[in-house]
Amino acid sequence: MPNIKSAEKRIRQTQRRRVRNRAVKSQVKTSVGKAENLIRAGEVEPARKAVATAISSLDRSAAKGVIHDNAAARRKSRLMKKMNQALAKPAAEPESKKAK
């Protein structure tokens, strides 16, 4: 237990921020997870909307300072990389089927 009044206040502030940050992080993880699941399932249009939502939530969390700007950028990049790979696969598959 803190003995100094300012330390007590700092603990109260930290607890309030932790609760807020947990909610934001949870929302980010949920939106990114949904997007990745749709990408894996091969559902293109729902995946595009989910990726846009995930990117938006990552940007919002970075703006609030919940996650670092570079962490948000890295996660957006990885998500878009998965999306682009998923979009490239269906275009490549019909050509290989025609060749057979």
C-alpha cells in the first residue's frame, strides 16, 4: 500500500486506464481475429469488410495510445499481406485447372 497521497492517486488512475485499455485491446483482437478467420475461409467480400473494420480499430487504438503506432502499423501490414495472398490464390487456381 502506498503511503503518499500522490501514489494513491496514481494507482487509481492506472486502474481506470487499465480497464479502458483492456476493452479497446479486446475489441481490436476480436476484429482482427474475425478478419483472419474470414480470410482463411476464403470469403472475399465479408473478409474485405472485416479487414477494413480491423484496420479502423487498430488505428483508433493507436490514436488513443493503447498500442504503439508501429505495433498498429505492423499488425495492419500483416493483415493486408494475408488478405492479398488470399486474393491472389483464387485468381491463380483457375489457370492451373485450365492447364490440366
